[in-house]
Amino acid sequence: MAEIQRRLQALSEDYTKLQKDLQDTVTSRQRLEAQMQENLGVQQEFEKLKDGETIYKLIGPVLLKQDRTDAESTVKGRLEFIEKEILRLEGHIKETQVKMEKKKTEIIQMQSSAQAGAGAGPQPVKGRA
Amino acid sequence: MNLSRRMLTKEEEDAVGDEIEVRREDQDKINKFSRLHSHTLTLEDELKVKNKEKEELDDITTELELADEDDLVPYKIGDAFFHLPLPQAQELLGLSTAKIEEEIGELEDKMATIREEMTQLKVELYARFGKTINLET
């Protein structure tokens, strides 16, 4: 009986850990979404630029002139990376959700076997004679 | 996760014997430990922000070393940009960098002091309560 309690405790902790993992991943995914929007906005601004217009980048307190081709390819590279990361995280989210479902089932099974054990009356005592 | 400091099992709890009384001073120490710990978390966040700022300042300082002497540098002061001659911009950058380094130093000193205090409290509380208290952060 104590054994089942201990195992239930362990399973419950596992579930909590999975929940936290899920939450962290979701938060990261949201942050990436925001970054993607920001970079898409920048890309749109670039497309509106006429020849001869300059691009600046704010580094600390200084506006540093940027080469147009460099800036455009940097933004493009960032967007590609963000898209890949988002896909990866979404995969991880689905995996974690599956794991959580499985863990929930394990916990319910263990709880019902604990109740069955308690309700069955006097237990055969396994001991040394 | 430090597994050696988990909650006690029933057996371990029984083995401890009589509970040690939590006196007023013990509770005060526990509360203080908690407060100090919160403080370190805040300081850590501040340090992260300042270190990132310093990194940016270092980057731009390096970039400006490669810049043309005759270029004017758009320098942000408040919400406005001023076109400054290169040497002046570099001077202002130098001042900002020195200021941030000082602020980082102060934060790190504060952290060290707090950590010392926490270690001392740990010693005292573990001495009194042993396994029945968990002070691992």
C-alpha cells in the first residue's frame, strides 16, 4: 500500500514536470512568434525602399549605416531560423502533450488499483514465518 | 534537482525522533533566507539586462574604430539623434561604458554579500534542524 503511494507520488511529480516543460515551450513559441512578426515588418519596410535610401541599425546609442544587401540577407536568415525553431517547438509541444496523456492514464490506473487493494478486505500477509 | 534534499519518507521522518521546536529566532532566520533569495533573483535579472547593454556598447565601440574619421555619427541622446563628429561620439560611448561597468560591479558586490549572508543562515539552520529543513535553491 505504501509502495503504491510512493509510486503515485513519483508519477505525480513526473506529471508536474511535464506540465512545466509544456508551459516553458509554449512561452518560447509565443516569443518566437513575436520576433517573426517584427522581422516580417522590417522586411516589408525594406521592400518599400527606393534606390539610394539608407538603412541604419541601432546598436546601443548609435545608428550605424548598413549595406542594403547585408541587411536584407540578415533579416531573411533570421526569418528562416525562426520558422525552423517554431516548427521544432510545435513538434515538442505535441510530444509533451502525448506524454502527459500517457502519464495521466498511468496515474488513474494506479489510483484505481490502490482503491481496489484497500476495498478488498484483509490482505494476505507476505511475511517470513 | 537535488534529490538528497527531497521531502522525507515516512521511515526517515520516524527516524528523526522528536521534532525540534521552531523558535521565534528560527522563523526569523527562515524568513530572512527567503527574502534574501528573492533579492538575488531580482539582482540576477538586473545583471542580465546590464550585461547585455554593455555587450552592445562594446560592439558599437569596435565598429566605430573602423569608421571613417570624417563621418558624422547619429548618436541617440534621450529621444533625439544628434549628428556628432566621430571623436565626440567615441568619448560619449566611453563614458557610458565606464558607467555601466561600475553599475555591474556594484550589483555583483551586492550579490556576493547576499550570498554570504545566505550561506551563514544555511549553516545555522541546518545545524539546528538537520534533515527536517530544505534550504536548497
